[in-house]
Amino acid sequence: MNHEHKGGCIFCDALECSDGVENLIAYRGKRAFVILNRFPYTSGHLMVVPIEHKPSMEDLDTETLTEIMVLVNKSLKILRMVYTPEGFNVGSNIGSVAGAGVASHVHFHIVPRWGGDTNFITTTGMVRVIPEELSQTYERICLAWNK
């Protein structure tokens, strides 16, 4: 699924808005930010995104890469605290052929996982079952982030 849109980059557009349920940015750093995935695979699906619009991680400087890893690590801690997942998928799809929904702006997914959280409905029905509304997820993540 491609999430690029006419107005430009969804991540750059989100940065131009005030933080809240509209843009889903949970935290802004100096060089990177944390945003909820608008189309999550599970509750708590976060993304860490460099502020600089670059297509691949090798285009980023060391300071940005370091901040991204620090934010990924903090995201793991917050998700453990808020959702108590049994595991995580952490990674980046670089390029549209690799599955990147927004190929022009590299980003890193943090997806909490639980035993039995996947089933036939995602594959056969092309739908996802998320147990809470995105606005609730946003509130829970922001509250934990600011503690």
C-alpha cells in the first residue's frame, strides 16, 4: 500500500502541523520524531522518522542515525510499559520494492507483537483488527512519553 499523496510527504506534512491526534506526532527531537502509524498492524505501532527528507538511512548523518536509535530504544521501553507486548518487529523498508509505503522519506517501524496476534483475516480479508481507536493509542503513548 502506497501512502504518498498529492500534497507531498505525509511525514513532512505532519511536521508542519501542531502535535495532536491530527498529525499523530508523539515526540519531536532535534533530528528525528516519533509518530503513530495511521494504518497500524497492531495497537502501539510507532515509527521513528528523521526530520530531514531522505530516501535511505545511508543518506543520514551520524547524529541523526544516533538520535533515531535512541528514539527506537525509548519507543521499545514505552511500548513495553503501556502494552506489555511479548516481542517486537523493528525495521525499515527502504525502497518501494522492499515494501516502503513512503519510499521517499526513510522511517523505522516499531511494531509490538503478542503470541497469536496474527491470523487469517489480514491475509484473506485484507483488513486489520485493532483493539483500540487510534486516538486512544495516541493519548496512551503521549502520556507515557512525557513521564
